[in-house]
Amino acid sequence: MSNHDDDSSVDSSTTGSVQEEVQSTPPKVTTSPPATYKTGINARIDEALKVAKRVNRSSDLVPLNHEYDLKKKELKSLIAAAKAYKASVEKMDMARINMAMKLATISDKSPIFAHVGTSAEQGGSFAAIAQTASKQTGDIAASYQDSVVAYLVEWEEIITSRVEQGLKETGKLKEKLQHYQTKIEGLRKTVNKKDDTPKGVPKKLQAQLDRNEKKLDHAWNEHERSASMLCNLMEQVTARGWKDLAPVVLNSVQWEVERTSGEQDIFAKLPAVAEAMMETVEANSSLEEVSCVKVALASEHSDVLSETVESDHEVDSSKMEQVPQSPDRVSDLNAACEV
């Protein structure tokens, strides 16, 4: 039998001392857990519960608990997705910087190394821009961790701790209620049997029944208040949870804007790197070789770069005179470049 503060079991002689009635104390309220949070989620729920007056909601507990379980799974999945996205951004940056370093290595001791492999401190190059972008990625990844991932993790922690605490408290009160229900059932059976005898129901037995009926009523009220407050809490977590979702959506939008605008500012310097490198290529190559480079650019659909090369690196007339300009010669040159 549960260790509840009630009368001992009744036998036919109705022995046992009379115990004090259970004091009518209000049930524990599912309040904020003793923790310091950075988000406003906990405070929002607290404010919402102050005006949540719905009572006698124990019948809503099962369906709301089901909704809470679904919401918790969705939130866990969202946290996993956010962490995976952050990791993919960092992985992409590592792959990009690795590619830039490999290009720098293979271009070492060549005329174009200054445009490919110099560091950010030494000047503008493909590797230097990749290094600058990598630094920005590190900063922006840290910002994503704080504004999105950490927010979601704290959201999960808040609702889980509060709801689980409420479920535990309400569960204990339900056990107490069921205990008194069983107790009253046994007492009533005993009273009914005594009522059929010539002596009738002993006064002590009747008094014990009356006391336990009051305890049962008190236990029912305690459980109903606790269950109702828990239902109000779970309703805030589920049906009203979108209010806690909105801030993280706004944070995500702001983060994407900052990330893309920062990358645009950094990578806007790439065409200038390509332009400077083509000047070096022209200065250290024959006309045929330069033309092959241009054909290679065009074959890769590098419209921006090819337009830059064509507009800013026209071959002067003195070089043009050194090469026969017959249609056959042009065809041979293109064919050689394609090979």
C-alpha cells in the first residue's frame, strides 16, 4: 500500500486511533525551473500561464501529452538539422580553403603564383580571398551557434524540464487520488455490511469513512488543479509554441542575409584577381597560348571572366601583325586549343 497519510486499514472491530485530517493545502504549481536562460521563452510561458484560467482539464491530459510528445520529436529533429547545417557550412569552407591551398602549392614558383597563392597579408590572390572568406565563415558560424542552435537547445531544455516536472507532480497526485478511491471503496463495503447487522454501523467506522471521504475530495481537487495547470502549460508548448518559433526564424533570416552579403563583398574581388592573372599570362605567353587560355575560359561558360578578359586584354596591333590572319590559320589555332 502507498505510504499516504491516512487511516489504517479497517477490520471488523474498527480498531485504530483517529488521525488528523489532511490539511487543505494548494498543490505545487509547475513554475519555471531554477535556471538562468538567455532567451525569452521561459518568461513568455510564465506570462501566458498567469492568464490561463482554464480548470477541470484532467480529461485533456492524455491528448495534450500526445501533442507534446510530437512537438518534442519535431524540436529534436529541428535541432539536429540546425547543427548539420552549421557543420555543412564549416565543411564547405574547409573544402574551399583546401582547394585554394592546393592551387597555391601547384602554382608555386610560377609567374601566376602572386595571383593564386599569396596570403591575405601579402596581397590579393585566390588563396588570400579564400582565407578572408574562411575567417568570415568562422565568425558567422559562431553567430549561427549563438542565435539559432543555442536558442533551439534552450527551447528544448525549457519545455522538457517544465513539462516533465509537471507530469511527475501530477502523477504523484494521481497515485494519491487512486489510493483514496480504493480506500473509500473498501470502507463503504465495510459500512454496508455493518449496516445490515442489528448493531448497525459503529460510530468510529462512520467517522473514519467521513474523514477519508474528505481526504478523497481534497486529493481530487489537488489532482485536478495540477492536471489543469499542466494542460495549460502543454498547450503553450504545443498550440502556442509558434510564438517561441518566430524569434529563431527571424534569427535565421538575419543570419542568412549577413552571411550572403559578407560573402558577396569578399568574392566581388575575384574578377580583379582573374584580370591581373590574365595580364601576367599575356606577358609570359605567346599569342597562340593566350588564345588557348581564352578558348578554355569560353568552353567552361565563364561568361563573367571571359567578358573581362576580352574587354580588358585585347592583343595590340603589333602582335596581330606577327600572326597570319587567314581563316585557315584561325581554324587551326582553335583546333589546337581544343586538343
